[in-house]
Amino acid sequence: MAMRSPAQRRRQQEARRQAYQQAQDARAVERTPQQRRRNRMALWEIADGTKPCTALTPRCSDARDYDSELRPCCRELIVDLSREVAAAFDAAGVTYWMDYGTLLGAFRNPLTTWADYPWLPQEDRPAGPLTPGIIPHDKDADWGVMGDQWQPAHDALGTHCRDRTLRVRPPRVSIKVCASHKNNTNLDLFFWHEHHRRPGLMHRIKYVGVDAFKGKHFDKADLFPLQPLEWEGLQLPAPKDPEAWLEFRYGPNWRTPIPANHDGVKR
């Protein structure tokens, strides 16, 4: 590497100083002290629950706590994401289905009442079964997608969901569709691939820690043909036998709600 003269080093340092000052000036124009105070106050209000989150703010402070009820603002964002992605996939002919907690809410909610969630506030709750939709303490939505449709799915999201933030982790494994770069409320898309040595056996290229407590590999014949199932007022595809599918994912006690992501039993 060529040695730089003192004059060259000074010019480089001055260029860096000017670039830094320009960035500071731009930041000052965008965010005056009054704007910064308003932003801090908005974050405090979101944190203590006195102000709902939006796609333009961070999500609520308890958005990942399974022992607390999902707030209406977070629920609305999840439903909006699901509606947008469903429209994008339907237009592109992408095969997808509700899975994990989303399928659980669509199928199990009508089998439960608020009394089945004793860790959540019970005052002024309506009588009768819950409506098909998000589990009261769930935090996101989960769908499965056929692995051979990775590229059409990715392209459809890029075309129809431009205002959303896509987090690919890693390619051909999953996509997290977030409300925005600020708000991480999300819809998880898990891509399932046919095993190259065992035709008909579906698997994910990579699993995460919590997957040890949920059924993993499955036969393609147990999934198709898909059937429509109601979820938050939408008609979304579901496995052909939701009851058998939920037992495969969560075990024989899937009908009993728990304040956790899984029951701790490895499968």
C-alpha cells in the first residue's frame, strides 16, 4: 500500500470531517429538538400502553410477551399484512397455507372461550366461543409456502408489498414480512422443500430452536388438497385435516391454551 503524504492525510481527514458535518446538518434539519422530544414522548406512550403503535413507530413494548394479550393496534397490523400478502400470492399463483399458531387460532379459537385463558384479564369478556382468528396472546402470523415457489413468492412480495420490510433468513428458508423498518410486527413465511432422497417428504432447509418442540417433517399427502378456513374475516388456505395437522405440530394437548410458544415437549 502506497504511503500517504501528510498533505494527503490532512485532505482525507478534512473530507471525512465535512461528510460528518453534512450528515449532522441533514439530521438536524430532519429532526429539530422539538421533533426529537415528540418522538421520545411517543415512544414512552407506546411503552406504557397509552398510545397505540403504527407502522411508523416501534411495536408495543409487550409485543413478544406470551403472558399478555395482543393489543388491538398490533392485531390490526398483523391482519393488514396477511391481507396484503394473500392478495400478492393469489395474484402470482403462489401456494401457501396457514400453519403453526395461525392455524391454531383459525381452528381452535371457536373451541375455546375467554375462561380458557385464565392468565389474561377476564373482566367484561363476551360469553361464548372466540371467533376464528389470532390467538389472544399470539404475536405474529405464520404461513407455509412450497419451497419450489421461493422466487415467485419473493417477486410477488417485492411487487405488491413495497411499503413493507422483507427480512430473508437465509434464502429459500424463510421470509419475515414486517410492518416497516421501524415496526417488527410480522408475518413469517416458512418454505418447505421436498426431500431429494425421499419423494413426498417435506422439510425446511433450516430450523430454529423452538422447532424442536413442534412437529417438523411431514408427508406432502397430509397437506393437500388445501381447504379454505376462516381467520380474522378472511378465507385462507389450510391443510386438508387441520385437527390432525395441529396434533402433529403440537401434540395431543393442542386444544388447551398455554401462555407460551410451545409446551416444552420435544418432537
